[in-house]
Amino acid sequence: MASMNLILLQDVEDLGLAGESVHVSPGFGRNYLIPKGLAAPASAAALKQIEAQKEKIVAKRKADLEAAQALAVKIADMVVEIPMQASDDNHLFGSVTERVVCEAYAAKGVTIEYHRIRMDKHIRTLGEYAINIKLHQDVVANGKIVIVRA
């Protein structure tokens, strides 16, 4: 199977950190990593570019980690109520998905991406639930949501 050698220009979750050389499938490299500016073909010029930006990359990583840790503390202290229509036996008409949870947090002033929310399955009954939100590769916030009758 063919592979493509690239140098990451930015941290890519589940792939590597900026400055690392990675082997990926040609389609993933050509269609996603290179057009989005996340990677460049492995060459001497790309290595020089990464070395010149090494201090900025390290400072950005540290700032991102600190911001994620602060947001994790904020999320742990919050209880988010999500009003939903429900039947008399507490079953929801519909379900609570990652997108619904994301919108509820946004209403409270916390902006997170829906794909970072980890739920075992979609919620289909009223009650209190714990969710995990992967804010950073090293930081997972534990959130609490309460599904109430609308």
C-alpha cells in the first residue's frame, strides 16, 4: 500500500504534533492535510519552516493547554439544563444528541465543538447525566447535564 511522507505544520489530533514526520495515505494528504495547511510534503524547505516557528508552536501548545484546563474547571462547575418534550412515562419525543448539548452549553456562554462531546449513546429519557468533553489531547472535562420536561 502506498503512503506519503509529510511534515506536520500544526498539531493534528490522532496523527501527531507539529514538526513531526508522518506517513499517511496519499488521498488523506492531498485532499485534507495539505489544502488545510496542516502539513507539507517532507522537504528541506519544510523542515526549515518548522524550525523557524518552533518557539511559536511550543508557546501556542502551552497556551492551548492552559485554556483547556481553565475551561474544564468551568465546565465541571456548571450544571446545564436542557428542556425537552417528554411523555408521561418520562420518555423523550426525540433524543438529546451531541449537537443539542453543544447548543445548551453555547446558551450558557461556553463554546465547544459538538464532535468533542463524548456520549455513550443519545439520551432518550428525563434525568441527570454525566458527559465527557475532550477539550485537548491531554484534557477531558466532565460535564453534568439535566434533561427536564419542557
